[in-house]
Amino acid sequence: MSVATTTHPGGHEAHHPSGLLRWIQTTNHKDIAVMYLTFAVIMLLIAGAMILVVRAELFQPGLQIVQPEFFNQLITLHGLIMVFGFAMPAATGLANYMLPLMIGAPDMALPRLNNWGFWILPPAAVMLVLPFFLGLGGVGAGGIDTGWTIYAPLSMQSGWGMDFAIFSVHMLGVSSILASINVIVTVLNMRAPGMTFWKMPLFAHGFLYTAIILITIMPVLAGGVTMLLLDRHFGTNFYNAAGGGDPVLWQHIFWFMGHPEVYVLLLPIAGLVPHILSAFTRKPTYGYKAQVYSMWGIMFLSVIVWAHHMFTSGMSVGGQLYFMYSTMAISLPLAVLFFCWIATIWRGSLTFETPMLFAIGFIVLFGWGGLTGLVLADAAADPQYHNAYFLVAHFHYALYPTTVFGAMAGIYYWLPKWTGHMLDERLGQWHFWVALIGFNVTFIPQFLLGLAGMPRRIPDYPLMFADWNMVSTVGAFVLGASHLIFVWNVIKCVRGGKKAEARAWEGAEGLEWTVPSPAPYHTFETQPAVK
Amino acid sequence: MRGVRGELVLGAALALASATATAKPFWAFPDPVTPIARETLHVHNLFMAVIVTLFFAVLAIMLYSFWKHRKSQGHQAATFTQPNSRKQWAWVLAPFAGLLILDYGVFGVPAYHAVLSYEDTQNNAELVVKVTGSQWLWQYEYPKEGIKFASHLTTPRDQIDNKAPKGENYLLEVDNPLVLPVGKKVRVITTSNDVIHSWWVPAFGVKRDAVPGFLREFWVKVEQPGTYRGQCSELCGKEHGFMPVVVNVVSQAEYTAWVTKQKDAVAKDKELSNAVLSLDDLKARGEKIYATNCTACHQATGMGVPNVFPSLVGSKVITGPVEEHIKVVLNGRPNTPMAAWSKQLSDADIAAVVTYERNSWGNKTGDAVQAAAVGKLRGDSR
């Protein structure tokens, strides 16, 4: 158990089937990761295209391009696809590829479960969008149209697009629970000898806690949507006041899932970013243990603050104060993470390759997202932000840097390991700067729109909101275009480029950089020893 | 070194926060006209000043590091990974102590007071108004005065479809605004007939959901007369963007006159419920009621929207027995956007609109439905 085996006899790889069957039957974590990531990027582009139609409609006051009922479907699917179709699969893809490489394991602990977990996703995505496209073709009333929050009793009125969405949410939930179980088992049992819990890479820590949150919250959402299905078709009254139920019950159930979901998306990236910072500052991670403790704090706090999404729904004074103060408490572990990230950068030897740029972009933009979250925690002023564009801008500053900038940082960082080629640095820099500018031009105006009183989820708006909406739309198209540069860059990198060494980045540390680039189909069949 | 920044940041933030107490920053809400709006604006300004300062202070530190610690400048990486002496620990922990004070002192205390005042709905309330959200209009009721009316968007469809130039108050104008007396504390109770709506006037600093089957409340005490506008802010279906809130705040004298006028109108409507009208009179009245309440879904042509909202032309309900037709209008269709109109329209209104539907767009039943027929079916549960 003392020698790291990184080369393999050629015959070993001939076992698996080729063509389509290779992908359908594969239990190899690298194959599955590639499928997760490809799926995520396709979903990103679809949901992005949907919101560009929305932004185009909002370019000017009046209805120009879409009618309100179609508009509602677009914003709903945009939210659901981005969260469940893009953000979570992207993180799972990164984990699938990199966790075994980073902890010195030959594969994920449960390879068949891994395969199943992925292959539930494409049918779930089809279920979600099928009614939408059928509706476009004149069949049925279209897709789910209640906003991604699916508030009852509006969700009682929708057509069968809602039933499809409910089934889809069930499948997505099963998929992420399977992936979570796999991550937990892998991280706890498959680490290389000598890699104790306190030597584990932060990425493994982050994803472990994400997995724990997920198996806490996803069953709750599944129960919630099942109750909705029963209300819709089987005469129960969970969310119907006339039958003894309560529409606000749905909000509690939804946000018990919906708020931790933010940290589900954050923690893997919060675990990933220190690796990148460390690599491009050529300096060890500052405050490793403090970061892990902070993640614990975030994991715990994430499930006890949900009703700060519901201050305007009506709540006792005590409830408001509790959810306000508990929400403010999250600022502490987050501040520890920021402190450690910046202290890692401080007095390093800095270079700014593409992964580093995206990591820094994440820190800066997410910093603003977090700070505006502190403002939203104020239960008394919250009604002025809630369901207005201020809120929209806030959660895009929280989620976009995390899921998109964070995932991009990870993909660019490990792309040489996956493809064996260095990426086109110039294209990468273009991608970053265009995305950064596009993002801010899109969402800074939305803060101002919200403060001026523009509600969210409206297809048309009063004239006083016209100017900033126009700016925001221009920004959104720039932002959308930036990701085409990304797709081109990845394709280019897969096809060729400068040969990458095993340690593709000068300052990169960790087991994944001890195997050749590209990483062979099977790695660490004999586990390496960690001192 | 590292810890000094926390203290500096906190100091600067507090200085800036007090400075903004007088000036109007770019992040301000619309001018506040109620005690709550003023208080929340104050808390908001404080929060914003602090977070903007914090953000740029930390960004400045990062940019300094990016500039100073570049490899291309030959900067060698340090190796520290944690504080190593008691003194360093103190410097590292100081910012977090500062953050705690910020959260639970600088922010927490004013926010605590604001929450208490926001929820102080019942003490000394001089007037009670009930707001009911409906797809897609607001109903206002003054229980003590016995006044009740609905408030619809009046922006013409042509403006929305870009066929006519948009007016000054595009999407923020209604037929019957809520009328409130200036300087009186008003307790507002919200509820809904169908889905969750949310009543919001930014200048009042209040937003409260209207939840079907439950009562929620808030209060306003508007200090300046004027017209204030807002919008529904909880997605409530297709016309969510088209149910504005307009409030006229007037002097006590004007308010009293307005109340008297409304009471007269209520009396007149009651008279109408006992009258028997001709088919043409009913149709003319019904056309107006249809235009304000029904066109959003069933369209002015009665054709509806294919697969979404049913057409009324030649429909079985319209051409079938009158009683069934009236019942659908009264009670709605459960779990569809078809609302129960019994609480929103009077017997005379429903009789008129049913007559109109049965005798328009090629429907020719010849029925002249009278208010008495509706009254008989009202309350009949299916």
C-alpha cells in the first residue's frame, strides 16, 4: 500500500463496451462525471435561452414577444432547470470526477448506483419541459407556470404541466439522494490510507456536507409535492383552508428545502475555491480547520432559518425575530470563509490564469450577494425587498457566482487533467471578463429597480422602470453570449492544445495532480499512501 | 496587520451610516409617507451604508494584494496558515467580534424596534379596511361603513399591446381606488378569494400577503394627502402584472363626503336587485361588467384562449339551462382559474353578465335573467 500506481496495462480499458452502450452501461466515475457535466451545460444553455426570451420581453414596457401565460412558464422553468438541471448536476459531475482522484480512491463507492443516479436525470428533465414544448405545438396548456416556488393554491390551478413537474421533482430528488449517499459512503470509507478526516481536501469536506443537507431536505420536498398531487387529484386538503388545510404550509415545506438548497450549491464551491486559490498563490490554504468548522456551522444553520423567505406571509412577532436573528448568524461562518480565502491570497505569489479569475470573481460577487442577504434578513424592511427585483438581484448575486463562476473555475482548473491539454488561456480570459461585465450590467440595475418598487415575475411594467430594464436586458445578452465562448473553449481544449503535464498548474497540490494528464480510465487501483 | 482592517472598516461604516441619515442616497426607497416607511427606510439606509462600505473596503484589500503580491513582480509566497501567537489570534478574532456587534447591535436593535412597530396593528386604530385579493383585482371593504367595491386596472388593452401610446400611469391606474383619510391610523385586514396575492405600496413601507382562508393584517397612517400606487407582488397567475394598487389619501372632510356618496351607491344597487329589467338593459349593463371582469381570460370576443381558457361561444353551459350557468358564475370551477364571483358581484351584476353571455357573439338564447333568479341560487352549494 505504499506505492501510488498511476499507469495501467493497455488491455484493461478494452473491457467496457463502446459507442452508446458505453455511456448507458458505464459504472466508471469519469464517464459518469462527463455525462453529468455535459448534461449540466446543455441545461444551462436551455434555461439561459429561456430567460433571454424573458429579458427580451422586458426590454421595453408593453407586451411584444410573449403573452403573460407563456411568460410565467418561462420564468418557472428557468428557475427549476437552473437549480435542479444545471447547478446540482454540475456540482455532482465535478465531485464524481474529482473526489476519487482527490482522496485516492479507485472509483466511487457505489458505481452502479452512480450510473442509476445519473440516468434518472435525463427522463426527469424531459418530464419537466415536455408539456412546455407540447404547449408550444398547441397540445395542452403548457408547462408548469407557478414560479419555481410552486406556491399553493396557484399550483392547484395549473394544467397537467404541474403533474409532470411533480413527477419530475420526485425523480430529481431520487437522483440527488442517490448521488449524496454515494458521496457520503465514498468520502467516509474510500480515502487513501493515511488520509485522515482532518487531512481530507476541502472539496471533499464541502461535498460531504452538501450530501448530508441533501438527504435531509429532499425527502421533505418529495413529501410536499406528493401532498400537492393528492390535493390536485385525490380530494385531500393539505393546502386548502376550506378543507382544514393551510396554503402557507406549502411555503414552510418548500423553503425547508429551498433555503438549504442555497448552501447545497455553495458548499462544494466553497470547498473547491481554496484549492484554486492555493494553486495560483503558491501558498498553503489558510485556516483549514476554521473552514471546516464554518461549513459545519453553515450546514446546521441552513436548516433552521427557512421562514425568512416568508416574512410577508404573516408571522408572529416572535417568529419574525427568531428567523431574523438566526439568519444574521449565518454571516459569521460565511465571514470566516471569506477571511480564510482572503488570508490565503494575502502575501502569496499570485498569477491570474482563468481558473483563478473565476475563483476571485466568485469571491467578490458572492460577497455582495451575502451582504445583501444580511439586509434582507431584516424582517421589518424585508417587505420592501421581498418579491421585488431587489430580491431577484440578491439571489442571482448569491447563486450565479456560486454555481456558474464556481463551476467554471472548477472546470477550467481541472480541464487539463481531463483532456490532457491546456486550455486556450486567451479565450478563457475573454470568457471571464465578458461574463463579469455582462453579469453586473444585468443585475446591478435590478437592485435599483427593486428599490424603486418593481415587483418580480411581471411580464410588463410601469414606465418609470423602463430605462434600467433596457440596460439589464443588454447585460443579459452579453452574459449569455459569454458562455458560448466557454463552450468553444472546452471543445477546442478537448480536440487539442498544449500538452498538459501531470501537475498542470505550477502551484497545484493534491493527489489528483500525481496521476498523468489526461487521467487514465482507471486510477488508484492501488491506493496511494498519504503521509 | 490583518485584524486592523476589521476595526477600520467598522469605524468607517458607522461614520458613513450616520452621514447618510440626512442625505438621500441612490439606494433609497420611494419617499416614505407613513411612520413604518420612515422607520424601515432608516434601517435600510443604515444597512446599506454599512454593507457598501464593507464591500469596498474588503475589495480594496483584495485589489491591493493582487497588485502587490504578484508573481510577475517577483513576490515570494509566505507560508503562514493560521495565527501563531496570542496577539495574532486577537487580531484575527477582532473582526468577528465586530461582526457580532454589527449583527446584533447596530442592525439587530433598530430592526427589533421596526418589527415591533410594523406589527402594532390594533392599538388606536381608527378605521378598519378589509382588502381581498382576487384574480385579478382588489376588493376593498369598509365593514363598519358597509361599503364594498372592486378595483380594476383601467389601462386600455391597446396600450399594453403597443397599439396606442402609453399613458403616464401605465399599469398603475384603476377605476375605484382605495380612499383613506390622512393622518388616521388604519388597520388593514387582508385575505383572498382564490390564490395568494400580496398588497404592496412602496411609499407606505408595507407589503402583506392575502392568503385564501386566512386573515392577515398590517397598519398604515399616511401623513400626506396624495395618490399612491403599487402592484400585486405575489405571482397569482396570468394577470399578476395587471392588478395594481391605487390609494387616494384625502382630508377628513373629503373622506366623509366620499363615504356618504358610496353609501348612496350601495342603496341604489340594492334597489336594482329588486327591479325587473328588459333584455337590452341587462345586456348593456352586462357588457360593462363582462369587460372589467371576464375579458382577461374569456377575451372580448368570448372565444377564450385555446387549451387554456374555454370559449363561451356556443358553450354547453351558456346554451344550457340558466340555473347551471348562474351557478358556475356564482361558485366558480374549483381548481381552475374560474373564480367564484358570488362575493365580488351583486345579484344584479351577475344577472346582467349572464344575460350578456347568453345573448352575444352568436349565442341567442333570448333569456333575460333577473337579479331575483340569482338571489335564489346564491348560497346553494353544489
